[in-house]
Amino acid sequence: MSLCHRIQETLLTVLSAQMFIGEMGCWLVVAGFSLYRRLSSKEQRYTHLRHDSTDDLPGHEDTSAVLKPLVAKEENRKPLRGWSTLLLALPACCDITGTTLMNVGLLYVAASIYQMTRGALVLFVGLFSVIFLRRKLYLYQWTALVVVVLGVGIVGLAGAIAPNPQAKPEPRSLVQVATLVIRAGMAKAKTPDALQTILGVLMIAGAQIFTATQFVLEEWTLERYAIEPLKMVGWEGVFGFTVTVIGMIILHFAVGRSGQHEWFDAVEGLRQVTHYKNIAISSILIMISIGGFNFFGLSVTRTVSATSRSTIDTCRTLFIWIVSLALHWETFKWLQIVGFVLLVYGTFLFNDIVGLPFKKCMRRRKAEPLLPEEPIEHS
């Protein structure tokens, strides 16, 4: 086993812990915002005493648009306090399960197959929103979700056809593409690794179910309770980190020390983080980015919906591709452009930024606009 592959395996459990450490870091921002509000309140009281005006009192000033995501939406919502905060352990557990399954599944499949399978997330979120949150998705919205999945699939297909610069020239027609895919599938099925590939795809697909459940649970919580998205991320980090550490300890002593299940060797994973400078730096950057990513994702969920969040989240693929091209980690493929065009168009279509080219499909719901300027109010 190569050193690189060994590092990938032993870091799996540590990566899950780092993810929740990054989410717990949101409490630092919460503390800073609380301090800012306290100092601002004192300054406004001082101004009130000097000018004898009630206009400058804290309760008479609206929160700025920039700070709205940091403030709880309290209309017709009860505060999430005490034992009720344990509800946030549910999306945290879904996050743990989904992330772990995707990381393990990625060991068995190529990155292109991983990307194609992840595209199913938007369909699961849309389906769960209809079933559990009683949302109504119109035909053009389901069409948009299918377009997004198709776009992600084409992007992954381009990587599977020509995964490296030394690969054969990219096919120019759909017939050539289909032929290559069939040949590759038949060749893969004859190898001993075929079972591992199937297992990896199933694990990644299963992970999308847990991630979709997480998104829907978060939207359900934000609808019924007054809690700031930043605090919600912080609480999920606390619960997720606690569960992850307990699981790491149990799995390490149960199977990790045997040397046969290196995924769960927590000591080796921590040693690599502390002994390899590049891993340590990337770990810090991962924790910072994950905290911000989850905060912005929950802000979108509160303002719009979990399904809209999943469509926007899928567009990460486009920015990853652009950065990879800039760093020369990937080669340019025209087929990927087709996939990204569909991906962006499907996202814009779902969020009512663009419309379908057919007039019969242009009808939009008259009530409950999908993208209001203010957060959605649910009864």
C-alpha cells in the first residue's frame, strides 16, 4: 500500500472530527457578535442621554441587512433552549453518517463517478421536502432538478472518459461517448475491482439520503424555532464532535489497533496531522471553510428552502473545476462545459432566475413566491 493511500485511509475519522471542530468555531463569531451588540447598546444609551432621543435606543433600530443572518427570526417561533437543543443532534448525526460514507466510498471509485453519484442529492432533497415538509414543487422545478442531475452526470462522465492528460482524444459525438461508456463498463465488470466499485457507488448514493435528511431536518427546525443559523451550526458542531470522538475511541480500541482496519486507527490519524506540515495546514483551512460553508448553507435554507440550497450547493463543482484548471490539476474538456451549462441553467431555472423556452411550461405559482426578499414565513 502506498504512503498516499495509507494517509487517505487513516485520516478518514480525523477528517470527520475536523469538520465539527470547524462548525464549533462558529461560537467564536457568536461571542464576537454578542460583544459587538453589547458595546453598541452602551454607545446608543450614551447618545440617548446626551440628545434625549428615543430614536437611538437599541429596540428602535432595525437590524442591518448584513447582520440579519446572525439574528434569530422570532415571529411565531419559540426559542430553542434547554433540552430542545438536542434536536440539533439529529442533523449532526446525519452529517456524520453522510460524510463518512462519502469519504469511504471515494476510496473505491474514481472522482468522476463520485461526482456523478453526488448529483442525486437534489432529487432526494426535493422528494423529502414534498413528503415531510409538505412543499409543492411544480413541473418546471422538477425539470430543473433533473437538468441539474444531468449536468453533474455529464461533468463526471467527461472525467471518466478522459481522466488524465495521457488519455485518448475526447470523443466528438454522442455515439462515440456511448460506445466508450459501454466498453468501459464491460471491461470494469470483468475485473476483481468491479464489486468494490459497486459498493463505493452504493455508499455514496446512500450518503446523499443522509445529507438530504440533514437539509430537510434543518429547514424544519428553522421553521419552528427561533435560532440564529450561526448558533445552529455551532450546536451541530458540539453534538457532532461529541458523537465522533466517542465513535473514534470505541472503533480505535475495537478494530483500529489490529492494523487490519486502518480507517479507524485514530492514533495514526492524529500523528499524521501533527507530523506532516501540509496536512496540518490543510486541516486548519478545512475547518475554517466548513464552518463558513455550513453557516451560509443554513442562511440559504432559512431564507429560501432546503431544495434551493441543494441546487446552489451542487454548483460548487463549477468553482472546483475552475480552480483545478488554474492549478493545472485538470485538463480542459469541452464535454464538461456542456455539463456546467446544464448545471447552472438548472439551478437558475429552479430559483426562478430564468425560464423554460416553452411557453406552456412558463407558468409560475401565483402565491408563495419561491424567492421572496424576506425569509419565508410558514404557518
